Amino acid sequence: MASPRSTVPQEETPSVRAILLVGSCAALIFVIQAVLLWNFGIDDVGISYRYAVHLAQGWGLAWNPGQPPVEGFSNFLWVLILALGNIFGGDVVIVSKLLGLLFAVGAIYGIGALSSRLWGSRGYWWLPPMLVAITPEWTAWAMSGLEIALYAFFLVLGFAAITRASHPNGLLLATSVCGLALTRPEGAIIGILILIAAAFNEGNFKSVSASLRTIRMPLLLLLLVVLGLAAFRRWYFGYFLPNTVHAKFDPSLPSRMQVLAWLFFCAPFLFGMLWLQKSAARRRDRVLLFSAAGVAVAQMAIALPVSPVMYFLHRYQIAFLPLIALLAPALVIRATARGAKASLLVTLVLVLWCAHGWPAVIERYRLDRYVYNQQTCAAARLAQLPGHPTIAIVDAGRIPFWSELPAIDAWGLCDVEIARKGFDPSIVLSRRPEVYIMSVDVNRKSKSGRLDIQAHLGMDIMTTKLPEFSRRYKLWKVCSPGVTPSVGDSTSSYYDYGIFLDSTWAGLHGLGGRLAHVDWPY
């Protein structure tokens, strides 16, 4: 039999009523911010939406209906959930927002309950859920339409299962690690680390049999899920890993600065580990807190090879914020040795530290609204074209989702050949798309009366340098308000869309006279 566990006396443990009250206050703060950031999003989310709708319509997990399936998304379970919501009549955009809100609230309540078990005998257990709730990056990504809140919920669920007073809940633990593996490609690695934490927390490796009993069932289910998903991918898509892994992976570790920015944000909390020996009452609690921080640090290493193009506002790390926030009470408890004013000051610093990202979030929100408007314009223009032309675009998210036209993802997330060979504009042009939608900077009318534009994104610049592109494609429409917002130092991130038509195709459909030649400045 496993050795009996020491427990915190009942009178020192926060009541269920207190836990619910703190969780409700934190959830209310989060919901207010969520309403303000309801429309926050990024272009990437359109990929998940497009796959979910195609699955709900019976086309399977296909980027283009009728073509071989490509796993151009990194959130398998999330796409299935959105597809299910769409089958029952829900709009995938609304469903994703509501689920993001619900899972984020669930994670906040969960981290409050977990914190009460770890810190209930020492006070300040209410701090972690409050810090999570006031962090604007957490709220923004929860409302982005992506799977981040679901992933965070599974993370919290796993550690909550480990800390049950009598015995780790195997069912909850299995749900957590399997959910992580199904939600993100790296989820299986994180799940294994959580199981190691469960084993270490249970028997401290003094009793191998006790440790194995703790994780045996969850580990078996995790292995079945991982192997089953790999087999499904091999059968359905033709490869074992999502296509996005090939498209985003870079062995040069390009996201060093993004990971360092997250590490800087986490620094105060990680600093709290220095005092866990004196602040956490029980040894097993200290082990669990070190494990939570270790899982978050492991994610930093996993994110290093990811392309930094879409890595902003701590996107690939923010789901681990609740685990990092669990260390905050150690800092405040340490400060209480110097008096009430010191503890109040440390608490205030932590609150301001977590809330300081609002300017960056607002700036990104404005940027997305600007791009959203241009993408809306582009989708409306595409609706005017005859037939069902194929479009090629680097921003293969919302515009393909809204237009429902056959699309070539020029970046390669949804294209196996490009993902494995790297971006090559000649590959894109060899598919002979009738429409090429390109990021452009519009500089008003030049002295000659011609529209002065130039490509914006590096991939589009490479495309315009190909003689074949200038020979075949002419400008049809430009989606631009004429004024670029000036927000901070990020004006270089704002761009418009130029819609180019294959001149031969345009001529056959009576659009040849509406096309204009562009003299590219390269």
C-alpha cells in the first residue's frame, strides 16, 4: 500500500465558498476584459475555421474540397470541436470565442482551487488566479479563436489532478495528458512531463511501484492516443506529423528573442522558487511547484525552433501562465518577514507586472482591425469575379475562409510541397492560380498618374522579382483606405492587399481592360 499522506489541517484550508468567491472575482475581471477584446484575432485562425467548416460539410479535413487532405492546422482537437459546433448550427467564429471564454474561466477557477491546496495554509493563495485574470495577453489569446484557452485548461487540470488530497485522480490526469496530446503537436511531450511530475509527487521515487500505479492508466491512454493519432495521420494525410511542423520548424532557433521576452516576463515568478523551501509548507507541494515551473520552462525550449512570424504577445507560452503564477505567493510570503507594507508592495508590483502589457495588446488589436478591414475588402472583391478561380496568397487565413475559393497557401502551412522545400514562388506560379493576392504598400498616385505600389512581405517581394509574374499577372484592385494608422513603432506591420489577375484568364472573362501594369521597384 502507498504510504499515508500528510494533509493540511482542515481549519487552515480555504473553504469551498472562499475558493468560489475568489474564482468568481477573478473570472469577472477576465470576462470584462474579454468583452473589450472580443474581436481580437489573427489571420491564422481562418485556417482552423476553414478546416472545421469543410469537415462539418462532409469534405473531411481538406484545405481544398476535392483535393488530397493536408493537415495545415496545429490544433487537431480544437478543429474537431469547432466542426461539431458547426454541425449543430453554430457559427465557428462565435463558437470559438464562447469556448475560449469558457475554457479560460475554467482554467482560472482551476488555478484558484489548485492554489488553495498548495498555499491555503500560508495565505495569499488567492493571488495566482487574480494575476492570470488581469494579464491582457492571456485574455487576448483566449478570445483569439485559437485553442490556447483549451490547452491551458488541460494544463491546469493535470496539476489539479495530481494534488488531490487522498490520491491523484487517474481519470482527470488521463483526460489532461490525452487532451494536451490531441490539442497541440508538442502536447504529448508536455503530457509526459506532467506524468513524471505525478509519479515524482506520489512516491518521490522511493517506491517505484507506488509511482507506477499513479501514472499507469494515464500513461497507457496517452500512448494509445499518440500512436492512434500518428496512425491516423499516416493513413489520412500520408505523414506522421502535422504539415505545420515542417512549415514552422527552423533549426537555427529563430525565436530566441521571443522566448527571452517571455523569460523576462516570468522572471519575478521564477525568482520565487528561491524561497519555496521556506514558504511552501509541505515537501510534496514544493515538488509540485518546481514541476509546474519545469513544464513551463520546457515549453520555452520547444518553442525556440518555431518561426517567429506569428510569435507575438507570448503566443506559444501564454497557456502556461497559470502554472508560472502559482509561484507568486512565495514572493509575497517572503516579503511578509519585512512587514505588511513590504508584502503589499510586492503584491502591487506583481499586479502591475502582469497588467503592463495593455499598450502592446491594444496596438496589436488595432493592427488586426486594420488588416481585418483590408481582408474584408479583398473577400468582397473576390466575390465579384466570375467562375470559381484559384487564389494564391501568403496570408492564407481569413480571405480563403471567407471566399471559399480554392486556395494555394504560398507560405506552405496548407501545402505539403512548399512546407518541405521552403518558400519558392516558382512552385506557387507553377500551379497557375488565376488570382494572386499580395501584400502591398500604397503610396498614392505618382506624378505620372499611375498608382505607386510595392510589395510588402518578403515572400511577396520575392514573387514580384520573377519575370513570369510580371509577364502573366496584372493589377486589378487594391484594398486600401489610403491612410496607414500610426501606432507606436509598428507602422511597418500595416499593409494593404493588391489583387492581381492572370491576364489571359481575365481576358477570357471580359476583365482584361480593367487591369493595370505595375513597375516593381526591384
